[in-house]
Amino acid sequence: MKKLSLYIFLVLMFCNVVVAEKISFLDIKLGDKITDHFTSNQINKHYIDDDENTKNSKGERVYGRDVIYSYMAILNDNKIFKEDYSNSGIQIYFENETDKIVSFAKVDMANDLSSCIIERNKDVSNYKKKNRITSLFNQEEEVHKFPDGMADHYVSFLGKDRFFSFRCYVYTDGDVTKRFQVATNEFNDYVFKKFNN
């Protein structure tokens, strides 16, 4: 009987060893809990805290455990996603109180603004073809300049409670990034106000 108990104990211990499976970026949805997709170790490893990306130009905290939203950034990590994002950055934003995902983004470096806009427009066209954006969304194409000098060349689709955006950011140092983002309108309004004051 002792041997049987030992075997049962060992089998249960083996079953408790969790091997994290790779996830698909495409499976992440607004409103999901961050812990539905990522382990605590992954969240802690990729959590962004107290750097220039968590503050606005006035030095106010926009992201962090002590404010409304936090985020994690995943760069060059081929152990998390099924897709190959070795040349991309993935950002996941979540509400601290509920752990609900309020935004996710994929960021790629671009050679220059004109090639970024060509690629951005292809992404918009492909996304529309897949019928993910319907006539229920209002389309806007604009260039917005932030107080720190960064220019945002974007095409966005605003719905009742969420938006999709395809962007080319031109930074003051000349770097250009292409960004695809999905976010709740509430989160988008919060970020826009924080970075434009």
C-alpha cells in the first residue's frame, strides 16, 4: 500500500509540473486576463517599470503598478509565441486592478517613412479584406505631432468600444517604427491625454 501511495504521489507531482505552451499573438483578445495567456514568470520577466517609456514629457507616471495600467514588452523571445516575432516587439497593456488586457501591439522597425507608409497601407488593406474591420468602424487618416516632437502618421478605425490603428511613428532622432495596435477606447483616451498634456 505504501508503494501504491508513493506511485500516486509521484504521478500527481509529475502532473503538476507545468510546461508553458507557446501561444499565438492572434489569440489575444481585449478583456482577456493577462494571466490567461502568460505565466507570472513571463509577466515579471517582461514587465516594464520605471523607464522613459512609462512616463510622459512632464515626468508623470503613465504606466506602472502604482497607476491604472501596466504593460509588458516582449523582444526577441522565441519561447512565448508560435509566430516568429524575432524582428518585432510585442506590447501587452493591462489594467492593474482587474488584470484585463486593454491593448496589445506589434512594433517593427522601418527603414524610412515612405516605406513604412507603403507597408502600413498594405496592412490596412489586408486587415479590411479579412473582414475584421466593418462599416461599423469610422476610419480616420491623419498626422499627429506630440509635444516631444514625435510624429504619428496613422490610419485608425474607431468603433463603439475599441479601435484598431496602423501607425508610422517618426521619432526626433530619425528612427521610424511601424505599429499595429488594438485598444479599448477608454485606454486610448487615457494614454492620449497623458502624452499630450
